[in-house]
Amino acid sequence: MLNTQLVGAEGQVLGHRTVDEMGRHELPVSPQNYEVWLSYFTHSSPDLRAAVDKLISSGKTVTALDMEELYERFFSTTHLSTQVMETGSRIAHEIADALDALKKAGATTERYGATLNVAADSLSNAAIDGDALKRLINVLAGATTEMSKQNSSLSTKLAQSSVEMEKLRTSLRQARAEALTDALTGVANRKLFDETLRLRKEEADSEKTELSLILADIDHFKSFNDTWGHQTGDQVIRFVASALAKFALPDHLVARYGGEEFAVIMPRTPLKEAGRIADQIRSAIEAKRLVRRSTNETIGAVTVSFGGALYASGETPSQIVARADECLYLSKRTGRNRVTLENALPPMSASNAA
């Protein structure tokens, strides 16, 4: 249904207002940012509006990273659904063509069978003469030729349909992967994190296994971003994501939780072991000296703070996230560049960052 707010003079005013708002926050006027703010002003998504209002009311500067997170959370699924519907339509068309080919082949087979029956009846007549036999042979030859052509056409069509269906299956897999992957880092996005945490919680409940959650946040990222620029900031985010993915176990899920914050879901992992892995990651990140790609300048050390919590049977996913977030906040408050677990053990750290 057409949104009347987008039509005529009212639509023009709304468009200008949307662009002005991006300018007010000094945000890039990109299609994604335009879609977020347009949805905000048209009230088309109450959850999005609430998220933007919360962001604005916090008093913090609305950044390009914030906008990227909002777009991932509220619009990536929409685009996946569109791709699924388009691909589904193409699959239906291929199936219809294949069924039509089979139907035509069936009709040809039926006619061929009837011709063979007539020939059999004629051949059983002992009085058949040479001319009649010749005519019968010609009829059988013609019917056989038609049957052969139809079979060849059917085989070609089914082979083509098989190839096209495989392409469409691949397209759907890629569409789903793109919708569940963070475009900047290549790790899982917030949507896949939420889906996986729910499934791992159910698994932990049914199998009575341990489930740990680690949250990580790049220290002083805003000031770092302001000093070196967004492109270098993106380089740092990708570096941290790769470090997390490198040390995580095969069944762990590394996700970009939002902005410069990451999460690692660790099924069947005790909290102590989760803390050990987190500290291993922390140490590896701290030891690396990054170089700005565009100028070859040395950026220096990047540090990351961690917080970890162990799933308690029966709690909601948001509850374990909240407890891990509290531990992450404690790491930030007590010096950064450390791992704080909810079991009240002293923070694990080799050094503190300013």
C-alpha cells in the first residue's frame, strides 16, 4: 500500500526533513541512512523509532556506526524477504515449465502407446498384405521419431531446469548469509547473534550443558575514531573481529553486537575457560601494533575490555546479556584492557591501559 505521507507536497517536505536531519547529525547522506530516518519520521517502525529516541536522549553523538547498526537490525531482514520472494517466484516458474514439459511428454507417450496397440492388433490379423504392412511400418516409424524427439526435448528441459534450480538454491544461501553477516567485518551480525543465543539457550536447557557469553568493547574508540578518521576506525574494527574469530573455538559464534562492541557465544564452555580464551584474545590484540594503511603511519596499540557471564537455567537471553554487560562495564570502570567475569574473581589482566 502506498504511504500517502510520501506523495505530493507532504512527501517533498518529509524528504527535505529527512535529509536535514542527517545533516544535523553530520551523517553521510547514504540510501541506508535515508531509509532509517525516513522510517523514523513516518512512524512505520515503532521499534526503530524507540531505538533512535533512546540514542538521541542519551546525549551522545549519533555516529555512522550507530546508523549502520540500526540499518542491520531493522532492514536487513526486509531485504532478505524480498530476495526470497523473488527467488521463490523464479523457482515456481521453473517448476511450472518442467511440469508442462512432463505433461506434453505424457501426452506423446499416450499417443505412442495407442499406436503400438493398433499395430499389434493389425499384425495379429493373418490376412494383412504387403502394402498394409508397409503403411503400418511407416506409421510406427513416424510415431517412434516423434517419441524420440519428445524424449530429447524433455531431457534437455529437465537438465536446464536442474541447473537453474541449483543456481537459485545458491542464490538463496548467499542471500541468507549476507542477511546474517556483518558487512564490515564478515562475522555474524546482531540478528544472527540473537537467533543463535536463543537456540544455544534451548540447547543448554535440554542437554544440561554450560553456556558462556563474552562481550567485548574496543577501548576509547570514539576518541580514536575522531583522531584517525572513520576509515582507520573501520580497519581497527575489522582487526578486532579477526582476532576474536581466530581464537574462538569452531562451535563458538563471534558477532558484531553493535558499533565497536562484539560478542562471543560459547556453548558447552565453563566460564573459567571462556575467561581464559577472552584473556588470550585481549593479550593478542594488545600486543599488535597497527599501521594506518592509507599513510603507513603507526597507530599504536589497540586494547579491548571484556565481560563474561554464565547462563543460568531458565533465564532469558536478555538476562545473560545484561549480566555480561555489567561485567564489561566493570572492566571499563576499573582500568580497561581486562577481562571481568561474574564470579567475582579479580580481573584478569597483564597491564592496564590509560
